[in-house]
Amino acid sequence: MPHKQVDALIAKYGADIVIAAVTPMLEDSRVETLESGLNSKLQSITVVLENLYDPHNGAAAMRSTEAFGLCDLHTIDGTTGTFKAAKDVSAGTGKWIDLHSHETSLACAQSLKEKGFVLCATVPGATMELEQIPVDKPLAIWFGNERDGLSAEAQELCDHQVSIEMHGFCQSFNLSVSVAMFVHRLASKRRAEVGAVGDLSDERRRHLQARWRATGIRGLSHIIERHVSSLTQ
Ligand SMILES: C[S@@+](CC[C@H](N)C(=O)[O-])C[C@H]1O[C@@H](n2cnc3c(N)ncnc32)[C@H](O)[C@@H]1O
């Protein structure tokens, strides 16, 4: 069952009910694996991809984002259409990450600012370098597309413009390589800053716990209904 349907059941019954209904059906080892994944998830670093063209790049960026333990990936899709990630490259990481699609860079920036994120534009040649990026607040790292880089509008909307220094003849790194390098360093610095591997809020943690435990269970809605009626008997 896809995320959306599981989330609809969580919205209807509440995370605690869903967790109580499905947990007896899971092996202990499965529960332990999912708990360890939750403990490592970092919600205060996120990635923004602006109008990507290549689904292989998108998939590779998503894979790295998930592999470093982030839980959200924002895409701006107004110009290029719905974000697509090539399945043979993403290695199933889509089920562990929340995709947020925005029509415009402005809409994306506003929504992240409202949540308290500092916006950081990655721009080859920018004078501020990766190591100088402050990690004392939640950070959204913005990446431009393969051909044009980050739009002038997106650069304006961001609080910082940063680069990774280059010493070869090539002018820029591949997009997904850039995502991996930035996220690797910044997630590590942010974990040191917060003093923990993961930083999920209690509410987010409970929601993901319910979703991850419930995903893949056949007849989920009946199982939850049966659990609910057993509580009232
Ligand atoms: C292939 S590059 C785009 C090249 C584009 N012609 C430009 O000048 O921005 C794709 C994206 O990777 C990121 N990137 C690549 N090299 C980078 C570097 N040295 N520093 C910071 N970001 C970089 C940026 O987000 C860039 O928009």
C-alpha cells in the first residue's frame, strides 16, 4: 500500500492505534530495524532540487539524501514537470523519504522559511565555501539543474550562496555528486551540533513509526478496524 493510503489511515485512526494494531504482526527483528532507522533520521537538514531534467540524476540525489539519513526531499517542478526518479538507480529509497513538490521556487522558499530553515544556494564559484556554512539552525540546501544551474530567482531567495572548491579544468560537479558531497559534510556537522544522530520531533517520529510498521501489511484497514472494535468490546 503506497504512503498516501497508509497516511490516510493514520490520519483517520491516529498513529498510536495503527502502531498497536500492526505491531503484533511484525517480527521483533523487523521492529528493531525500523526503530534503528527512526533513531538515525535527521529532519533539520533537507535538500531542494530545482527543475531537474534527468531522472537518473534525480534518483541518485534521492538515494544519497536517504542514505545520509535525511527524511525530506523538496522538488521545484514548475518548468520540467513532476519530479521523476529512475527506479533502477533509486534502489527503493523512495519509501523512506517524503517528497514535497512545489510549483515555484518562491513557494518552496516560503514554506521552508516558515518552518525555520536557513536557505543555502549551491553555486559553483561562490566565495563562501562548504566548511563555512553555519549549522546552528535547520538548513535547506538548494541545487540547480544539470544545464542551467540554480536560477537567479532561487539564488536571490536563499540566505547564503556556497560552493565546493574545484581545482580541475571542469567548471562544475555533476548534480548528484554535489548533493552527496554537501549532504555528507553538512549532515555530519549538524549531527555534531545537535549532539545526536537523529532529531525527529516526537510527532514526526510517531507518524513514521506507524507508517513504516503498517506499510506492506495486507488487509491493513480491516486489521485496524478489528483492533478498534476489540478496544470497545
Ligand atoms: C552540473 S551543475 C550546473 C552547472 C551550471 N552550468 C552552473 O554553472 O551552475 C548542477 C548543480 O550542482 C551543484 N554544483 C556543481 N558543482 C558545484 C560546486 N563546485 N559548488 C557548488 N555547487 C555545485 C549546483 O547546485 C549546480 O546547480
